[in-house]
Amino acid sequence: MYLPEYYEFCCRVKVISGHNALEKIPESLAKMHAARPLIITDKGVSEAGLVDIVLDAIRDEVAVGATADDVPQDSSLKVVNRLADVYRDNDCDSIIAVGGGSVMDTAKGVNIVVSENAHDLMKFSGAGALKRALKPLVVIPTTSGTGSEATLVAVVKDHERHLKMAFVSYFLLPDVAILDSRMTLTLPPFITAATAMDAMAHAVEAYTGLAKNPLSDASALAAISLISSNLMGVMENPSDREGRLALANAATLAGAAFSNSMVGVVHTLGHATGSVCGVPHGMCMAILLPYGLEYNMHKNAHFTEELLVPLAGAEVYAATPKHLRAEQVVAHIRKMNQDLHDATAGRHARFLGEVKDGGGRQVVPREKLEDIAEAALDDGSIFYNPEECDYEDFLMILRTAWEGTPLDRGLIKGV
Amino acid sequence: MNEFREVTPGGKPFKKAYVALMLWFVGRAIQAAAKVDGDVKKEFEKLPEGFTFCLGVMPHGPYMIVGKDRKERVKYMGWRREGRSIDLDMKIKNIEAAILMFTFQEGTAVATARDRMVVDGEVPYACAIVRVLDIGEVYLLPKIIARLAVKRYPVWSFGRKYIGRVRIYFRSIVGY
Ligand SMILES: [Fe+2]
């Protein structure tokens, strides 16, 4: 096990996991001296009936101050500032977020504004802007992917200035994360696949990146193992409660890992592909993960190869010669993508050229790859990637990931 | 009777002086590289007018400030940060971490991964400046040391590497 000379790890989130975990919310709020939460969610989540499940679980013991269900697909500064007013107008004293990454990030943003008694979130951007604990925040993830329930960041978009602001502070770690199988039971299969591969990418990049440490590693290995032994089962049987809970746990574990050990080139290119072409984040992660591993292999094969155990099991690891293990990890992830592709009747894309929108149109035209490579130069996740990556390198990875052919590792500059 | 040794900030004068000297040199070298090296020039062209960045050590310095002046020229602007509006603020958390970095015992990437720095400012600026610093290191340091500081030692033409190096050293020392 690799031990860096120096590292920091912090994940002070109370996790409550179970098929009836929601029922623990009143007690958790009471322990934090909170009694009147603002519920933040989005239309999709509330229409799926998930907010009702939460309300049913807490209604007898908690007086909800208000429910705001209009968080957009992308978090936005305006919405954060507006929801802060809703919080105050209804005399709330805590926040419950029910949703995916955007809802959780919005809730974190609202929490900054109401805790600091301010009116504009922008005042609190920048390192060290937050100096004290915020109001009690309970998060209930409804996808098993982003891991925001265990991270110290909130990404909020300022649509007017076309900026993505990242707020980073240990105070942004939620107080309580509720993992309840009822929250993900109705997640459609192709979203289940993409979000699980996002969690997989968090764990794999944290484990193979420059900022790895033993605590993140333990979380990452557990996450990978839970995903690889439960994802296909859930794909075949979406109402598998145990499998759903396992994936939710995996996402949280992977979130804790990458909140402390960061991500790398897979996310760098994934963020850029998302912002230039609008490809869903999880789908980018699934497609790009094998390429990121191939690109860095000459630097970190000794870490990558260890992932064969949680991915494929100890027997496969032992039966694979050492010099082939890292490549076997990549092959295994490609095989997972193929299986997910088959299980979703082709909706889970295996390469960028294959990504289609609802109307069957190609989402990433080949001519856009240059723009994506250019956008990747502005993404900070590359700092933690083991190998350097310039414009040409980005473009080379993108071209092969567009075609769906394995990376020719002989073309990598550092090899 | 006072049994506790008083700890006052501002100790370690030799380490601070060494880091201050290195920062001074790096600042002047960036100014020089922006004239001599095409890639550095391009990175600064993409940054907004009046862009200013500060690299230094917490809590009380030393610092160095580099920015674009009104005529779009890249200038080393000294070591005083008071009264300046800084677009990108890169602070090494303490003098010991700064020593590790400036004696090249710890590469920039590893130092970042180990949380040695606090970066304040927009991420695209930070990406651009890290690329500039990496190029600067390749110019200023012999390969055997620069290889430890950057993730991948670049393959440059003889002219870019050796003639560029001489020009940058000369300009840094003379200061234009
Ligand atoms: Fe992600």
C-alpha cells in the first residue's frame, strides 16, 4: 500500500445506509437542534414521487418549512440566491437536499448564503472564504454517481457571466448523508449505468492519481468492488433493493475518495466534452475511463493493476501474469461498457462517435474534437493526473475515444 | 518563570531569503520568457488585459508579482502585494513547503497533490500559469533537476532549449 510522505484526508459526514434509512432523519435533525428544514429538490425527483416518500418518513416528527422543487438541470447562481430567500421567508433552520449532484450543489450554495446571512453567493468564492460551520445539511442522493454527499465542493454556474464557480471548503461537507434504497429504485437503467460508471471513474482516478492516500484508497477499492459485483445485477433486475443500496454506498465511498484525492484526465476531458457538446457526465466517464488508464499506464501501471482484484476477483488477478494485469483492468472496464451497451439496447454508448440524443442525432460530431481539446486546457483536474497532457495529447485521446479503438500507447509522448 | 518558549512569526530568515531570491529570479524569468518563448507568449496573450498574478509563501511572504501592463507587456512587478488587485493568487502554505519546492526536492505536481498550495482565482488562469511555470523551469534548470520538477520533460529543438535558455538567463539578470 502506497503511503505518501504527506497527505490530508477529511470526510466528516455521518452516513446512514439502509432500506429504511429515511426514518432516521428526524432524530438526526434533532441531534443538530434543527426542527424546520427547507427541502430542496428538482421537478424530476418530485414527479417520481421520491419527495413524498421522504415526507411520509418524517412528517410525524418534523415540520417542514418549505419545499422548493425547481432546481434546474444545472445548478445556477440565481436559483441559489432565490432559494436562500425561500429559506428565510419560511423561518427554516436546516436544509434537506433530495436529488442528484445539481440539487446537492445547489443546497450547499444555499447553505452558504443563509448561514452567512448574505444575499449573494458570489461573495464567498475563493479559498478560505468560509470560516465557520454552516446550518445543518442532510443530503439524500437519488442517483448513485456524483458522490456530492461526501465531497467538500459545490459547483454553481453563473449563467450570466458564463462561469462555473467551484466553492471548496470542509464546511461544505454535509452533516448527514442518507442512503436509502427507495431513492434509487426507479432510476432508469441507462441512467443507472452512466451514474455508476461516474462513481467508478471517481474511484479509479482517485486510486491511480497523484493525490492518492491510504484512506482514499480503502474507500476507492470498496467502491469498485461494490460496483463491479452489483451493477449488472441491478441492470437485469432494477428493483433489486440490495443491489441499489450497494451502488448508493459505492457512490458515497467513491465521493469520499475523490473529494480527498481528486480526479484526472478522464474528468478533464469529460468536463470539456460535457460543456462543448452536452454529453451527460456519466456517459463521458464510461467512455473515457479506459482511455485515461491507457494514457497514464506507463506512469501508474503498478497502481492500476491492483484494481483487478476488486474488479474481477482474486482468482482472475492471480491467474493473470503481472505484466498483463493493468491492461486486463482496461479490458475489464471495456467489457463492462459493452455489457451495459447490450443491457440498455444500445443507449449506453461505448465511444464518443456513438453518443446519440433523444432524436437519434450524433451528439459529438468529429469536427468538435478540437474545441473539446481546447476547452480541456482550462480544467484544473489535470493537475492531479500522473502524466502531462497538452492540447495534442488531449486531441489524440479524443480521436481514439471517438472511434472506439484502443489507444496506441506507442504514440504517447512520454512513453 | 516562563517555561514556554515564545514563538514569534517571521523566523527562519535564511530560508526566507533563499525563497525570496528564487521568487525574484522566477518573476524576472517569466518576464523574459514571455518575450523569448512562443508558448509562454501565447499563454499570456489569452489572459485578460491587466492580468496580475502573485506567487508567494503564507503567511507573510516572500512574494513575487507578475502581470500584464497597459501595453500588454508581461512585467515582473516586484514583491509588494499591498494595494494590487490580484487575479490569481498562488500561496505556498508555509516556508518549509516552499523550501521543498525551490530546492526541487518536490516537483510542482507532487506539491499540488500534497496540498502544499492555496490557489485563489479562476481555474483557467491557474492552468495557464502552471503551464508557464513548467516551461520556465525547463529553461532555468538543468535537465537532471527539471525532470523532477515537471511531469514530462519536453522534447524541444536545440535552438529553443539552449539559445532560449541563454537569452532568458541574460534578460532575467539584466532585467528587461
Ligand atoms: Fe464525475
